[in-house]
Amino acid sequence: MDIVQIDLAGKKQVKDFINLPFRIYADMPQWVPPLELDIKRMLDFRRNPFYRHSEAAFFTVYRGHLAAGRIAVLNNKRYNDYNRTKTAFFWLFEAENSHETTSGLFEAACGWARSRNLNKIIGPKGFTPLDGFGLLVEGFEHRPAFGLPYNPAYYVPLIEAQGFKVESEAVSGYLAADTQFPPRIQKLAGLIARRRGLRIASCSTRAELRALIPHLKDLYNSALGGTTGTTPLTDEEVNNLAKSMLWLADPRLIKIVMSGNRPVGFMLAYPDVSAALQKTRGRLFPFGWLTLLLELRRTDWININGAGLLPEYRGSGGTAILFTEMFKSMRENPRYRHADIVQIGVENENMQREMRRFGIDFHKRHRVYEMNLYSNSF
């Protein structure tokens, strides 16, 4: 077994790193490949804005000439500055069912982190706050929403055997278009909107959506409200988000809560293109882009993957407005019959309780792990 820190200028090593999951998931029909352009951008020091402020290393385990495992380890300096920590992230972990392979990968990743005076490692956690996070621990029978991690069940004992403990969890829920939305919530949302002078701004064209994108950055960063464990978005990260959003979005699914001319909340939803990525193996060229465009027009799934209010608008019924808009996104677009509501932190018990009352079934769970780099315990 050889452990190699890959040279991102080496085409074969990069190709091995990118292609390994296709062998790991060969017999798992639920898995959705990432967009090939996205994974290549992650590995490109010139195109990924992460490398303007931070650093990363990528390791591959080889058995003979065959890649058997991989991992990325990140030193996100903006995260550490914002949260006053010395934390590494692990990300893009894939491996055969082998404790030896997994141990080799984490020894390399943890050694790299220690050499930078980092004292804790958490993950799976990606390059930006907008990356799907965590290890799937429940819901293996379901196809993941676009951009969310999927992994074999055997990853759970492999990672826990390294000494990792649970840091946090998030659940994802299923919403059917024929779910009955409680009239009292809809009535409450209308009453609160009138009382507080709130309205919903939505888009009908991509040009209108493009004009709203700067507001989304300000809203996201303001909605952090001093919370820990995340990082404000940079202009470059938002520009990358804008490119993806404008390519994939149905503008009618993006909602902004306005108070006068001031945006105070948002809800993001996208058509799910997972089926197209499975067909094209994540490739857009030469003809994958056509399959993706067709899927955008015919998919009956959406992913509701972002919602928030400024701190002063939370409570006192403000979330009722977001719940109402979530259901409207389904009802106003009869093509959409199913929705994945993705990654709500388990600590948000009130929101989960309300959603269960609406008939939302939380059917997937992702877990983020942590480990002290010097004592292997917490």
C-alpha cells in the first residue's frame, strides 16, 4: 500500500482521484456523480477561490497501480479566523472497505493538519459553507439530492474506528405535492406579513434572478447572526454560486422576503437534475449538457436547500412565511410533485416538529464527526 500526496499538475494522479468513486459505487444505483467540471474546479488552484485565502492537500492510497482510497484535508483560514479555532476539515473521502486503507488516509490527513499547528479535524466538510456536508448514516435506499453526499453504509464504522466522535447531525425530509398544508399556518403567514409590512419577491426570468444574487450574499452573511461553525461568503464564492444558480435554477423557485425595499429573508429551491447526472456520469461534454437541459425541463423533483431570516425577523411567526412559501413552490408549479428539504440541523427541534406536523418525513440523516488531533478523544 502506497500513500501519495497528489500533485495537482499531474494528470494521471488527478484522474485517479476523480475516477475512484465510479469504482466504489459501481453497484450502487442511488449514487449521483458530481458534475465533472465542479470536481475539477475544486482541484484547480487557479480557479477555486478557496486557494486565495486557504490551503488543501489531497491524498490517494494505491495498491499496486490501482487507487483504493482518497481524501482531501483543508486548512480553511477564514473559518478558523472567524470562529477563533485551529480546525482542519476532511472532505472527498472515498475508500474500499478496508481499515488499513482508511487508517492510512487519515494518518496522512492528520499529519498534514498537525504540521500546520491545527489541533482538531472535523468532517466531512467542504470548501465553502454551501457545500453539502456530513456522512450519510440513514437513508441509504434513497437517491441523494443534487450536491449532497452519498456513501456506502460501511463508511460509518470505518470512520468511527479512527477515533472520531459525533460533532453534529442534519436531517433531510421528503415533501409530496399533495401534502395538505394547515390553513391556520397560511392564515398566520398572511397576518404576520401584513402586520410587519413583509412581501415576497420572486422572479420570472434569469435576468431578474441575477439582480437578486447580491442580496442573497448579504442576507446569508447577516443571517449568521454571530453563530459559530460557519463562515461568511466571499464575493468570489457568491459569483461561483451565481454561475451554478443561473445554469440550474427555475427562477420561480427563488423567493426573497422583503420589508419595504430591504431583503430580510430568503428561500432557495432548484429543479433536481440527479437523474441526468447519473445518465451522463457527471460529464457535460460532448452531449451531456443536452441531457441536463432536458432533465431541467421534465424533472418532477425539486430540492429546497436554503432558507433563512434575519435575526430580528425570527420567532413571532416569521418562519410561518417561509413554510408557506415552501408549499407554494410546489403548488404553483404543477410539474413538481416531490421535494427534498435538505440538511436541517437536528438542534433545530422546533422547525422539525412543525414540519412533521405538516406531513414531512425526515428520511435521511448526515453526520459530521470530530477528533482531537493530539489526544484522539474529547
